[in-house]
Amino acid sequence: MASVVLDVEHNAVGHDDHHDHHGNFWTNYVFSYDHKVIAKQYLISGILWAIIGGGLSLLFRIQLGFPEANLEWLRPLLGDWITESGKMDTTFYLAAVTMHGTIMVFFVLTAGLSGTFSNFLIPLQIGARDMASGFMNMLSYWLFALASVIMLASLFISTGPASGGWVIYPPLSALPQAVSGSGTGMTLWLVSMVFFIASSLLGSINYIATTINLRAAGMSFAKLPLTIWSFFITAIIGVLSFPVLFAAALLLVFDRSFGTSFYLSDIYIQGELLSHSGGSPILFQHLFWFLGHPEVYIVLLPALGLTSEVISTNSRKPIFGYRAMIGSMLGIAFLSFIVWAHHMFVSGMNPFLGTIFMFLTLIIAVPSAVKAFNYITTLFRGNIVFTPAMLFSIGLVSLFISGGVTGIILGNSALDIQLHDTYFVVAHFHLVMGSAAFFGMMAGVYHWFPKMFGRMMNTALGYVHFWLTFLGAYMVFFPMHYIGIAGFPRRYYSFTNFDAFSTFADLNTFISIAAIVTVTGQFIFVFNFFWSMFRGRIAPLNPWKSNTLEWTTPRVPGHGNWPGPLPVVYRWPYDYSKPGAEDDGYGDFIPQTVPFSKTKASNTPEEGRLAELEGEFQDLADHREKNPFI
């Protein structure tokens, strides 16, 4: 309540000016300062990138599942990347794997998820007119768009896109002459990531400044929804970790183009000794994974925040262990910065140092388990409403638990040395990071679609989409654990030349068929999304009977969000099924804006004392609305 309000740009005017915002097509829908428009730009960009990334996964799964098949029918799409014998070119296969990982991790699950919901929900759920800086917010998206154009262009150059794996380890990525995918495609990859990192940093700084400075009167940190806590903590992680990846990419550019030797030493190509000396590729691994492991939680924490809101709302119960959930997110954020080297157990590190990282890695299971148990306890004996968003949230909890269990296995250095770079690792991170984060994103889209577009998505199509995706995710990734234990290495073009793996050919074919069905099923969502945007049923003001502030705005909020004064917050966001609430006339939910003086039957003794201070509180709220810099 006493926090300083830092309101800049168009935010620094009285509320009567906000909702009377006029402009042309370009300022309203393209170069818009409105956080809601920018969120939609991120979301639609993320959907388009997901189609491209999913399509690439189908290409290499077709190769893995049907290695002897004639793929001549793909020539109109892939051109010369289909050889004269009708097989997929081996260089393109590695490039497809590289670009799939890059697109899904950065352009879909980072920008598409965090960029969408941090932008859309932070001002709405904290009671702000917009982000702290609308210009910075707009610039963040267009830097992401520029990064997208550059990355997309790399798919169409003659030498092919980057093909060093999404982790782009040197020396393969540092030597343009190594393979065709180490040439221009790798250069474009690095340039694209520079703009992507700049976009992420601008966005994260804006999220942090907005959350700290622009909260509505009464919106203390103890009353923030868990969604905002997750976005806030994610932004802090991004600000601290993304610059390290920027440094790693910059040094890689120096090695590639200016003859330096940060990552290179004693390199031979076709018998010729290159002039590089003194560098170490292990340095790049340290720099990359210092971002790479926090990146797991940059992707996962927003999904967990969205899930917290959806589960509590649709269980009609307060979230169990609100403060424990915040503490667990803070613990995960802290530990994520000191466990990066568990990705490097086979890099030759000192075994004693490996033991330390193993210990820290296993500790991170504790706050993760807190979240899982709190979700289960919230669901327990709840009056559950099975909306599509709720199903995807429950699916996230399932994937988070099953993928997390395998994380404990890989966190053990002795086991990881055996399982490293096998399909066991692929299965683990696709369940706990890829699929779980994707389920959180879908839960968020289904839940907040009415507030984004003023219409409802088709529920029946949502159910079909969920079950296809949920069953498909397990059918694709669960068998990978088995073939990973059997020794299947990742990124191999074909296993037909290995007698030891021939017995698993049918299982690999099953995985590919499941992947094809699952990815194809996502077009049900794409149709539902775009059809509902224009033809869906008109949404009620508060379709889910939720407590948070965004549902107090008009059906489709204008620029400025609230046409009148900003809301005043009196209570936390999880007053569901509160004893005595029905006697107060509020049913099974009490919005955050309802004063305690109006809920005398359901007030706790402490809330009763707060009711006596509401007059002074309202005076302060009015003063802040008239004087936004106070």
C-alpha cells in the first residue's frame, strides 16, 4: 500500500484519459503500446513457431520410425535435402533436430508462454493501467519478431540452418568449414539469438518494474496471485542468466569470425592444423548451461503459476500452502543457478565437484515436491469443475511428477554417466520441461481466452485436444525411457546398422506414429483458437467465477483496462468456498475488491479488525489515483 508508484509514458496521466484511447490500425494493432495487444502478438507468433517446430519434429521422427522408407514424396517440401535414393540427407536431419530444439525452447516456450501471459496478466492482476514502459514493451516484441525473421530465414539458405544441436557446442559450431550447417546457418542462428536475448531482457526488466511499482492500492506482495509471483521470479531469473548466454554467443562469434581462441585449441581439419590454441570448449559448456538450467525454470515457472490459478479456481478451494508455494518458487529460482554442471558430468570434471553438483541437484527436488503436493492437496475433496483448462493443469501435475522422478535418476552422477546423451534424457526433459510447460500454456490459453478476445472457446474440441495431447505425450516419451536404458543414443540418423538396436525397431516406429498423431491433433486447437476468436460464443464477464482483478474489467478491456478508477484490493485472491460467504451473499467466491465490511459473516477476527480501517484506506486509494507519482 505504501509502495512508490513509478508511472511513465502514457501511464502517467489520470484514469479518465486512458480508456479514451484512439489511433489508427498501425498504432492500435501493430506498433501498439497496449500490453494486451502485445500479449496477443506474442501468442500468435508462438503458435506459428509451434507449428514450424512441431513440423520439424515430424520430419526427423519419420526418418527414425521408417528409416528404410522412400521419402521422395517430401521432395516438394525439402528439395535437395532428399537424396537421389529417396533418403533424408544426414546433414538436414541434424539441422532439423537443432532447429526443433531451438524453436521450441526459446521461441515457443520462452517467448510464446512468458511473453504472452506476463504481458497480459501482470497489469490486469495487479490493478495497473499498463506496463511501466509501453515503448519498451513494444520494442521487446519487435526485437523478438526480428529474431524470428532471421531464424526463419536460416531455414531457406542453400547450406541449411544451424546443425550443431540446440546447445551449439564448439568446436562444431565454432568452425564454419566443419559442416554445411556450421556456416551461414550458424551465423544467422547466433545473430537471431542476440536479438532474442535483447528482447527477453527488455521484457523481464519491464515485468519487474511493473510488479514492484504499479500495484493497485492494497495489493501487497502477500496478496499477489501466484501467477504474478511466478512471472516476477521468472523475470529475475531471466535478467540474471540471459546475459551469460549473450556473452557465450559473442565469444563464439569472435572465434568464428575474428580468429580468437576462446573455445578452440589444437584443431585439425582434413589433416590441417588450424592456428587456434589455448581455448577450451568446456568454457562454452559452463556459460551455456549457466543459462541452460535456469532456462528450464524460465519455461516451467510461468506454467506452474498459471496452473496454480486454474487449479484453485476450478477446485473451488483456496490454494493449499500459499506461502509455501511462493517459498518453493524462490527456492527453485535460487537453486537453478547453482546446479548447471549436472549437464556436464561426462565432460571430465573432478568427481568431487561432480558430487557437490549432484547433491545440489537432488535438493531441488524438495521445493518441486512441495508444489506437487500442494497441487494434489488443493485438488483433494475439491468441488472440481473439469474445464479444458483444468484438464491441462491436472495433466501438467502428472507430467511434472513423472518427469521429475526421472530427473532424480539423472541427477545422480553415477547413473547419468551411463544415461547421458541417450533417449532417457530426451524423455526426461520432454516430459518435465517441454510437455509440462506446453500443458501450462494450453491451460492459460483456455482459461484466459474469454478475457483476451471476449469469446469462449469450444469446450468439446478442448476435451478432444486434451486427451489426444495427454495420451500422445505419454505414448511418445514414456517408451523413450526404455530404449534409453537400452543404450539408444540421441541425435543418431538411423539405428539400422546396429544389431544391438534392431530389436527395438518396432518400438521406435510406435513412437513415431504416436508423434505424428499427437502433432496432427494440435491442429484441433489451432482451428478452435482462430474460429473461436471470431465466431465463438460471447463470453460472460466472469465465466469461471474467479476472484482476481482481471475479471472486474469490461468484457474486452480497452487501453487502460478500467474505464473508471483503478480497483482497490482488500483480500488475497483465493477466497473460494469460504465459510459464511453464502450468508454474505457472495456464494463460493469473494473477489479481491470486496471490502471486509461487506463480508461480516465470513470474516476472520483479523479481517474484522481490517474492516475498521477501510475508510482511511479508500482515501489513500483515491489520492493515488489522482496523483500517480505519489
